[in-house]
Amino acid sequence: MRRFLISMLVLALFAALAPAASADNGALRWGGDSEGGFPYMFPNQQNADELIGFEVDIVKELAAYLGMTPEYINNAWDNLIPGLERGLYDIAINGLEVTPEHEEMVNFSIPYYKTFLQLAVRRETQDISSLDDCRGKVVGTLKESYAQMVLEELGDVDVRTYIVEANTYEDLANGRLDAALFDAPIAIYSAGFNPEIKFVGPPIGEIIYAVAVTKENRELLTKVNEGIVYLRDSGKLREIYDRWGLWSPIMAAEFNDYSPRKVEMTNYDEWAENHRPELTLDKKLARYVSMLPTFGEAAILTLKVSVTAMVIAIVFGLILAIARVFAPKWIALAATAFVEFMRGTPLLIQLFFIFYGLPNVGVTLNPFWAGAIGLGINYAAYEAEIYRAGLFAIQQTQWEAALALGMTRWQAMREVILPQAFRVVIPPITNDFISLLKDSSLVSTITLVDLTKAYGQLAGTYYDYFGTGIMVAFIYLVIGLPFVAFSRYAERRLAEQDKDGKKGAAQNFYRTSARWR
Amino acid sequence: MVNLPEASLIVIENLCKSFDDGAEAGVLNNISINIKEGDLVSLIGPSGCGKSTFLRCLNCLELLDSGYIRVGDVELSRKSVTQKPDERMLDAAHKMRVEVGMVFQGYNSLFPHKTVIQNIMLGPLVVKKTPEPEARETAVKLLKKVGLESLANKYPSTLSGGESQRAAIARALAMNPKVMLYDEPTSALDPELVGEVLQVMKDLDSEGMTQIIVTHEMQFARDASDYIVFMDKGEIVEFDDGDVLFTNPKNSRTKEFLRHFTGTGMAVNC
């Protein structure tokens, strides 16, 4: 039996190593945003753990041509280029437009796709039929995109920017927006099948998508360029675009290929099938069940980050509090300054600073530790204040009574002050943990797929922000419950000791005296 | 009445104390007094006269500015407030706190997270490293002495004010101190509970314990004290046998102070 187990173990080890061995030229580490959206890359509706999309197909073909194994690294779209510079991955590909601003920061390959901006309005809208008609209207688009720039240059447009494209079309349909301006692929996949929305006007502008590589990595750029030329000339790219329904006259001109389509639009049809409004309840339920593994994994990550961060917060907070209360004045002052700084600046900025900023001075943390440490030291500032309040909640007489018995300062602290202060701080610290559990959603901005990120992915994929939203809220609630229960238990224990062992919670004297005017 | 230093348990010479914040109340100016072993001394005077500061200096909760204190064979002296407290001085202060028992004014000085008997055992266990069974035995004896044996396992929050103060006395006694100090031990108590606390002090006096009591209980001071010290504005104005001080005070400040108590049933001839 034992021998069998060992041989299984060895087998498993080989199996784990096998993929790396099959690609001679190593891994092609590519960065994208799994929430980046359809049709570029998005989780498969049938299997949420699998990433699909036309760019995923391109990367696969590109890697195959280069003899490398594609290795996907997830990052928020906003941070794709900083992540590239930070060395999280070798190439970034996720609808990255070739713009002068981008070109200042990275090198681009030759384009793999060319498209335009598509204006969309509600079915009944009559007064908008071109970009110029958008003046004086509310128009939604993707944050920091080419479309946003075009709208802002137009002037006199109330531009609303979104991170998730599906939200934009939802707001267009429900009347919050007058029009939506997006890259044509997004428009087609968001609203091409939506009876409430129509596309208007001619193609606007020119959008060029290319693979981003760091300025330093010229060797890889050459290889990527070779790959794209090969994929274009061999017709593999055309095939991908046909399947995804993305072949257009502009692409025909670009690739000088006016032949009729050779393969069916299978990928687009499947997408549209899943997104025609209103699924049956059965299908919907089955879909929610299929989300559970993804949410489960995300929930574990959320819990792991939160617990690690809380341990850091509790220990580091205690050090800060001790420094503020007992240390020499200048150390106390430094601790106070630190606490005020951490409480006075946004947690999101702190996380970005730790993850994207610190590598500039040689401190590179992996996403998990960057998240846990960022949350941890931020919450440490709050915990320090709770400890401090706990220490000062103890009457001076207690301290003096302990000293008068002949205890040293440390003995008095250990035997008399801390046990009492501990009882005082348990409820607020537990409370803080529940709060931290929710703040951990910010780690989704530094490439971690936690509950919030999973929500964004799945809701975006299925165009279902309502049901999925209720589901994720419920999961947060459930993982927070044990800590709520612990807080109540601690509170009850405290009340019991005050009432000399009599069971039951503290009496609510506010209620019992309610009969008085 | 005037004790010679050699024959005294407690010797205090030129004790001075003032506060950083410049507060007038509680300042001490050149206090000198010797107290014999077994004496019960009552300390009276208007509020802010320095009675409490005197007690706090004596068990080193406040470090004296200058002067000399000796309790038993523990000595502490400081030339002036500019002399930085050194290791030797802090060590003496710590020894002083071990030798001197203290009972505080409010009845909230018991440790609320410990039962009554745990409160009494804590000092010996932590400071003297007394073995647990021995500490418990002592604690039980002391509880009997102050009449609280039935409340040994109760938490302080369930005790009355009088019970709390008696437990606090037992806690201080557990360290086997050379002298007991009381800072207005009954002033926060309901009138009917005062007697039980004072009775404990009288019992201790008959056993030969040296005690210094800051109090406003004039009847008790007069009846139980070996002598009474009247303090005003940080100085000892007058000290004498209770009957003498109350019936025939020499100093006009003493007369003025005692006049306030004539209306409360105290027989004072001024």
C-alpha cells in the first residue's frame, strides 16, 4: 500500500512537470484581464474556470508557433501596462490600443486587429445618428479608452466612464445614458442581439490592437512580430475572426483578403444564444450552481487574505499601541504619525503603492502578500487605536493598586492591565475583522481573483449583475457569520463575569426603562 | 509623643514634593515625622492640604522631590528634584512598595477580572513567588479576619462598598506589610457600611499593626488613634493625642478646621 502511494506520488509529480517539459522554449507569460470582457477574453459560460475569447485563441496560436507554453497572469485592465513594466508577465494582450501615450511606455507588435468605434442608442432614439449628435447628451464608454478620448475631444458631451462594458449597455437600456460609444467588437457582443438597442452612424475613427512588450525586450518583440505575420499569412487569424464573427471590411482591406468566410461563426452564435434576454428558471439555476466552484475558490482566497491581514493587523497594531503609550516621546510621535497617515489615506492607493510602487525601490511582493500586508498594516492603525482606547479604559486606580502591591510595571501590565484591556477590545476587534473581510475586495485590483473579482467576471460573462450580486453578497455574509457569532459570544462572556457567572446577555436597561417618559 | 528616630519604624525627614503642572493642591513642604511600630496615626486636614500626597510619597507611588524616608530598614533619600532617579533609588522605591500596604479611596481598586480570593493571592504569587497552596492558606485566613470567607469566589462587581474595602485591606495584608496606609478608606461608602471597615482597622491595631489613615471620620480618629496629625498647606501644623487636639488645639488653623465639625455631633471646645 505504502509503495503504491509513493509511486502515485512520483507519477503525480511527473504529471505536474510534464507541461513545462513539452515546450522547448519555456513559458510565454501573458497578462490580460479575465474581467476584460467579451469577445477579447472572458470566462467560458459552460466552465467558468476556462478563459476563452479571440485573443485567447491568438495567444494559443502564437505560443504554438513560438514553441512556448502559454501561461496566463491575471491583472486589472487599468494596470496591464504597469504590470508589464513590473515584470509580472512578458507580453500584455487584451484590447490594448496603439496610442501615442501607450507607445511612450511600451513597444507594440504589428497589429493583429483593426477596428473602429460603434455608436449605439436605444431602439426608440431618433435624434442621435452620428458622433456630432452626441453633443449635449450623456454618453457612456470604457474608462481610459480611445472612445473616451474621442468623446472628450468632441466637447460638450457628458461622458460617463465604466470599467465593465456590460454595465454601460445596461445603463443605456434603462435610460441612464443617451448613447454608448465602444470598440465595435464590444458593441457587437454586448448589444448586437439586444432588441432594445440599435447601432447608428458610420464607423468612427481607427483602433489598432497590438501585443505590448516592454521597451527592453526587443528580442521577444521580434519573435512576436514573426508569429503574427505567420498567423496572418497562414489564414489562422482569419479563421479565428470568422469563428468569433469579427471579420469586417476593414480587416479585409488590412489583410488584403476578400475571400468569403471559410468557417461558421460558431463562437459568436454560442455567445448570442446564451445572452438572448430571459433564460428559463431551470437554466438560470443550473448556471448559478455552475458558478459555485469559482465562487468557492474565490471565497477561500478572500478568507486567506483577510485572516493573514488580520493577524498582521493584530500583532503590528499592538506594537504601534505600545509605542504610542510607553515608548520615548519621539518613537511615540513617529507611531502616531504612522497611524494618522494610514488612517488618512485611501487603502486602495496604499495597495497600489505597495504592489506597483515598491518594486521601483527593489521590494517586489507577490500579489497575495502585497494584499495581505497592505490590508494588514492599514488595519493595524485602527487596531492600535482600539488597543490604546482599551488601555485607557482601565482606571488609574487599577494600575496604582497593582504597583502598591509591589508589582513591577511589567507584572502590573501582564497580570492586571492587559487581561482587562483584552476583554474591552475583543468586541471592536472582531467587528473590525468583519469590516476587513469586506475591504479585502480591494485586492481584486492587484491581480488576485477574490470574491469581488469573481463576481465581476461571472456577472460580466452572463450579463447578470442582479442574481450573481445577490449570490456574492450572500457568500460574504456567510463567511462573516462565524466572526459575528464570536463577537456576540465574547460580549456575553463579559456580561457574565460582571454579573458573577449568571447566564445571559447584558440587560438592555434602555429598553426596560422605556416606560418612563 | 515625639518619637526618637532610632526607636521608630517610620522616619521621614524634610520630605518635599511638588508637581510638574504647578498645581498648588497636594504640595508637600518639609514634612518631618517619626512613627513608632504599632501606632495608629490619623491624618486630618482640609482637602488639598497634601494628606494624600503624603501617603503616595510614603509608598512611592509618587517619587519624592527631596528628603529622606525610612520604613523598617528600607531607606530612600534624594538631595533635590534635579537629582535624576538612579537605579538604586528606583530599587528602593520598589522595595518600599513591597513593605508598605495601601488601601485606596474608591472601592474600585479590586481587580475586577479576579475573584475575591484571587485578588488576595495575586500579590504573593506574582511578587513574592509564594507557592499556590501557601498563598491560598494565607488568603483564607485573611478573609476570615475581615469577615469575608463566604465571598471568596465572588467577583468584585457583586460586592458592596464595605465588603470591597475589607477585601482590599485583606489584599494589602497578604503581602505581610510593615505598615498599612489608608487613603480615605470610607469616604466613598454608604454611612451604614463605614463601621465594618473601621472595625477591621481597630482589630488590626489591637494586633499591633502600624497604620496611617487619612480620614474625615473624626469620631474614629479621636477614639482609635494613638495620635492625630493635622496638616494644612503642605505642612504638619500640629500633632497630638486625639482628646487633646480636639478639645484644646494650639494652632488657630487647627481650631478653624475643627470648627467645621462642631455641627456634626463632635464635641469640640474652641
